[in-house]
Amino acid sequence: MPNPIRFSLLLHNHQPVGNFEHVFEQTYQESYLPFLDVFERYDAIKIALHTSGSLMEWLDARHPEYVDRLAHLVRQGRVEIIGGPYYEPILAMLPSRDRLGQIRSYTNWLEKRLGAAVRGMWVPERVWEQSYTRDLVDAGIEYTVLDDFHFKAAGLADSELTGHFVTEDDGRVMCVFPGSERLRYLIPFGSPEQIVEHLGQIAEHHPGAVVVFGDDGEKFGSWPETHKHVYGDRWLERFFDALTDHRDWIHTTTLADAVDNVAPAGKIYLPDCSYREMTEWALPAARQIDFEELSHEIGDNPHWPALRQFVRGGFWRNFKIRYPESDEMYSRMMHVSRRLSQTAEMAERGESVDWSLLDAARAELYRGQCNCAYWHGAFGGIYLPHLRNAIFEHLISAENLLNRANRRPESWIESNIDDFNCDSYPEIHLANDRLAMWIAPNAGGQIYELDVRPIRHNLLATLTRRPEAYHQKVLRGANYHGEQCASIHDRVVFKQEGLDKCVQYDAHPRKSLLDLFYPADASIESVASGEAEQLGDFTTGRYDARVRRNPDRIQVELSREGRVADVAVRLVKTISLDAGGSSLEITYSLEGLSPDASLHFAPEFNFAGLPANVDGRFFRDASGRDMGHLGTINDLANLDGLGLVDHWLGIDIQLKPSRPTHFWTFPVNTVSQSEGGFELVHQSVVVQPHWHVRPDADGCWRVTLRMDIDTSHAENHRKDTVVVATS
């Protein structure tokens, strides 16, 4: 009989805030429920289980019987409930107050609902920074699990990773377990015999070792092809049978049992790190390609296995650099977090604040911190519009609640100038009781966020198309149609035909009020494909900004002196907003032109969260005529206005120019990867009004665009729903 060892199985179950209801239900039926059905039959086996708060709330609302079964297993001592931050944020993104708040609030929920004594926590995406230790200990956490990759990056060898370690920050001490990367790939893709053999090799050389598997519970049925493999082919039963057959030396244990009964293997300080794959995804796309090619080139070198542990990729926080849209969400979240903190301080000082709304605002903020939309790897992440929209929905909802808590009047307007996105340049925040926007004078004078408060929607939750390392596979047309069960890290599957022809990159951000100048003969085809030459230097250039304030109206003026080819041009654009209004008045002036100047001018607008190819979502002209669904490529001449209607959101957006105007419209679609394979995803609708400019006698040209945003349908529907619900 081999030497005895302890084997701890930690499952991490999670669904993102904002994921589709049918995905929650399907994953429950394919993974969470059948796993529990099998596990309950094996009385001798113990596990640790982490379920994110977003998923646990859904389970408790839709399948409370499942949660009751967990509570029974907790009372039996067979399941240890692992806590963590409530809505699965990356802790590096949060100020300490929110780290503590998220962890403590979820611990309280788990203890009340499940009767669990929460001592350990799951670190979301195993993104670790040593400074977490202080906050985790202050939040009541005794231990956590990270990948063995973290420990190897600190200089430890495989032979030393046979138990847990203690670590410290600012005098606070906690324990950390190394989770086995080898087991992450064996479970459930290797045979149970391979796993037992691997554990036997550890037992042979390290009697009394503690071996930890910590990974996604969705691997057991929800990852592609795994349901048949795990349940249809009885992999999980065979695995549990093998553990039961060898229980004389493989002692399945909870993490709490290991901490209480096994002395620490030593003390360690871990570098800022995550699991191996995440560090590679955090690299810029070009460096990812270099990293992969270099790894393949030296993979057969006999020294590579020993060298590999000292090689890692990038730093998680740099996802905010790779994807400026992630940084926008982060900056918006931090803005709301600061407002919440300031409002709570006001309340504590006895100022007039509605305390009852603060907890609700805090819950909305925490939901808006869910990590999944802030990064991208083998999963859709930031490329999934419904996840980005959900983040903004909860952040806008939190701010709406704070406005009520601060007892703001029914109609108001304000503007602020600050470095809202922490890039060292000032941005302008212009807001009233119905709309809020952020303007970046240093980046083309663009509007990079436009919130519609009544429906809690950011019309500029867009995504710019940029290179990804995996686009090489798409462009090569690699495909995979095998039926074997493989890790999602190794699968190459095309969910649609012709994706290689859809890979396209943008020369400028897909935001609004980006000022473009084209050749006179530019066509919708050349503009939509990105092939049209850009003649001006206005698109991302620096604009001077002035803010004019009246009690009920604020105007932001942005101006830049630049060039269009060899023509000097002064461009002035103003954005005006009234208190209580849902309309923007946008005026463009081109000045200093020679009398014979001829320019082709097109300011760009983007609209996110309004899907294409869906009934009830369409363009219409000023007379109400349907101009096609919101993915239509339109070349429209001499219109008095163009509207975008989304009956599902309950929004009607009308662009009304002061002179007859040509309009181009086209979709922005990305080719990205998800758990299921490579796919085309609709990101935003581009609308470009464009004119062939002829200056007046003074060398000027001027146009006014009015953007009316009507959400009365959604607001009336919400009122009707409330009446029905309370009658």
C-alpha cells in the first residue's frame, strides 16, 4: 500500500453577472445538479466548494432545493463552503473598502443560508498580489488556494509543493495552498487510473503530503463535450470509485481539515501572478505570438522543464491597457465607489442622506465589479456585449440610487472636470437627471460614455476591433471537428463559416463625435471595410475645451486647429444639455476655409447594446419608414433625420440635422473566441452623417445635429409592471 496522503478537491462554480438566464439553467442541468447527484452517493468523499455570489443568488431563487441539499452536506461535514468576494471581482481592481465589503457580505450570506463556518476563500481567477493578505485577514479569511505556478514563480520546486504555506503582509498572517496544474489538466480529461497513478507517485516520495485540485466546476459537464464524457461515459463515477477503492491511502479532505491537522510546510511570499495561461493572455497580442513561438521552439530542449518555472507572461492589471474599454469600466466603477464612500461618510456625519438606499447602491456597485467583462483569454470576456452592458447597468443603477439617497431634485444638471480615467489628462463629465456623459478633449474630443439613466444603459459600451494572437488560427482557416473531449485551452472550433474574411481592425476607437475627413469619392464599402483614406488629423488629436454654465443649461465647446490633407481647418464642436432633458444639441463649425475649399466631412457616432438582425430593432427615416435592421449597411442620401429603434430596450434615438444629410450606417463585428470556439459578435452600430462641405463667403460651414433619446416606452412599461405586481 502506498504512503497515505491527503487529497483536497476544490470546485469553483461561477456564472457572470449579466449572463443569460438560459445559460444559468443549462449549466445547472448539465453540471451543478448532476455533479451533486453523483457526489451524494459517495459518503466517504469530502470536497470543498466555492460558488460565486452571482450564481448562488440565482440558485437560491430558481432552485432553492439545490441550496438546501448543500446545507445538508455542510451539516454532515462532507462539503466545506469556501467564501470569497461576493460577485467575483478581481481583487486588484478594488479599493480596500470594497474588498473587505465584498468578502464580509458574502461570508455573512453563506453562514446564514448554509450554516457554514467560512474560513477559506477563492481568489477570483487566482490573480494574486501580496498586498491582498492584509485585507483578506481583516475580512476574516484564514486560507486560500492559488496555482502551483505562483509558488514556482517564487522559486519553489515541485518536490516542495506538498502542503500549505503561511504568508504575511503588514503583520497579518494567513495560509496558502498550491493547487496542482497537472491535476487541472488531468481532471476530468485524463483517466481515473492516471490520476491515481499521479497521486501514487507523490505519495511514494512525500508521505503525508497535501495535494490540492482547484478548478472550475463547469468542467464537469458544461465545457464542450464534457457532459457525455463525465456523466454519459461515467467518468465521475469511475473517478469517485477509484478514490473510494484507494481510500486507505488517499484521504479526501477539506482545506479546513488540512489546516487544522497538518503543520505548514514553511513561509512564503508570492509574486504578483495568476495561473500560467492568464499571464500569457495578459500580454499584448504580438508578444503572445512571440511567447508561443519561442515556447514551441525550445520545448524539446532538455533544459526547458527546469527553466519553465522561471518564465511567465504579463501582469493582470495590464488588461486595462490592452483593452481601453476595460479601463473605462474600471474608471467608471471607481467613480461610483468613491461616490458611495463619500455619501456614506456624509450619512455618518448626520447630513441629510437616505440610509435605506445605501445598501442597495452598494449591492449594485458590487455587481458591477464582477470580473468577467474586464478581460479576455480562452473565454469571451470583454468581447461579450451582454456582460459589458450588465456591468454598466449595475453601475448606473448604483449611481441612480445614490442620487436619490442624496435627495437631489427631480430636475438638475452639472458638469465636472477631472482626470476620471487616471491617464493624467482631464476629462469632462456632463450630466443631468436623465443622461450622463464623459468627454475626452485629449482624445479627439470624443464622447466615450453616454449613459441613459432611465433604462440604465451605456450607449457607448462599445469595443474597438484590434489584433488577437488567435487571429492567426482564424486567418489560416484551422478547423477541428473531432469528438474527443479536450480542454478548452486546446480546442480549435469555428462556430461559423468564413470567419477569416471577417477579421478587421479599427484605425480609431468606436466612440462618438470622432471627426473624420474622407476623399470626395469615398464609398460606404471603403468606409465600412476601413480602407477609406483618412485625410484629417482630428480623429484622435487634442482639442481645447471650454465649459459654459447656466442654471438650466451647460455647453461644452471643443476646438482644434488642424489639417485636412494640405488644407488648414479650425473645427469647433459644441455639446449642449438642458436640465431635465433627454436631448443633446451638437453643433459643428468648420472655419478658416478658403472659398474654393471642398471637404468630405463625417463625424462618427456609435451605439452599443442595440443588436443587429433582431426583430423590433431597426433604422427608420424621419417619416417613420423602416430602413432595415440595425446591422444593415446603409447608404442614404438627403435625409431630414435618421432614427434607431430598439423595442426590447424601449429606446428610440433620433438624429435630426439642420440641413439635408447623407447617412452611412454599418455594423462593427468582432471575431473572438469563447468556450465554444471562434465566433462573430456584433459590438456596435456605426452611424456617420456626412457632407461635401462648401464654405460660405466667410470661409465657414455649420451644421447642428439634435440627438433625441426617448425612453418613454420603457418607463411606461416599468410603471405598468409595478402596477400589475402590486395590485
